[in-house]
Amino acid sequence: MRRGIVIIPTYNEAENIEKIVNAALQQSNELEVLVIDDSSPDNTAQIVEKLIVANPKIHLIKRSGKLGLGTAYIAGFKYMLAHGYDYCFEMDADFSHNPNDLPRFIELIDNYDLVIGSRYCQGVSVINWPMKRLILSFFACWYARKVTGCPVRDLTAGFKCYTKNALSSINLEKLKSDGYGFQIEIDFMIWRKGFKIKEIPIIFIERRVGTSKMSKNIITEAFLLVLRLRIQRIFGLI
């Protein structure tokens, strides 16, 4: 049987973590969960450790501090490749990504190398965002698509499924971006290598509890990254 793993980065997600882990595992017998916690002061990691005692399908990487989303996913990808999983997911801990959508990705992953849960492939599918943030996100994706040439409509999406073949083809050590920038960069790399990408519509719902991790630094980094990718593509460096 195929094996997949859902990678969930966390920082102060004690209110959500047990619910999201259990909800993910209920979607398929193929799935396991890997939580990557950045030393959450609210004891997120301790909650996961208690869950691990009762369920060998739950795994945990504890990191020394708040090291960022991009490096968390890279750690997760390395874990996935080292432990022989066939595919892996990116998914947020706060239920903005609906775990009930996981089977839809799994049905497609035999035919594609990257399946993206898209907020913008069929209009706009976002709930509970203020208009300012929605406009920023929509035009950030438009800008990234136009500048890089990558045809993905939701380049900043964080709900995705990758095959081991796609991830093993990338030099993960070269991915230095965080947040939005990380999502853009890895999609771009996979597209440039000729892998098959599929976007499927999802409904993104703003987090139920806790606080958003968005910042001006993440937005600025993504803007500059897109320009860098364009320049590297023009000069044949990617």
C-alpha cells in the first residue's frame, strides 16, 4: 500500500493540534502525520508527544526556536524522503485547510507530481478574510504568475501534495525563502523541471482560533524572490 504523510508546522497551536491531527488521520489509512514544532511556549509539542504514545502514525520534530515555515517544510520533506513515503502534504494546523479535502488530493497524486489546493482556480474561494488581505493575496499570485511565467494560479497556496519524485529532484538546501516566498519558489522549481501540476479548487477559511503568522517581512521577501526567479530564468540559471 502507498504511504503518505501530512506535514503540519506549528507554533502556538495547542488549541488546534489534537483536533487537526486526528482529523487528518481519519481521511485515509495511507496517511500518517508529522508535526514540526518550533518550540511553542504553549506546549504544542507536549500535546503531540502524548498523542504519539497511543498512535504510531503520529510523528514529531521539535526544533530549537521559531525558525520559519520554509525551513519547517524542508525538514518535513527530508523526513518524508528518508522514511520512504510515496507522497506528502503541506497543511496548516488551524483548519484553514479542510482535512476532509485530503482524499481528493490522494485520488490525483498517481497522475500528477504536485497537486495544489487552489483558492483562485475557480474564481475566489476565501472565507473570513478582510478585503485588504484578499486583494493583496490575489494580486500577489497574479504578479508572481506574470513575472515568473509559472502558470499556477495560486502560487502562494499552502495546501499541497507532492510526490517523492518531484521533491527528490530538487536541491532542498537551495530553498531559502519563507512563507509566501517558499510556496512560490518550490512551485516554480517543480514546474521548471517539467513535472505535472494540477490545481483543484478548495475553500480557504480563515483560522478558527489563534493568531495569523503573516508579516510585512514575509510579503517583502516574496516580492523580491519573484524578481530573482525571473532574472535567473532569463539568464538560464534555473
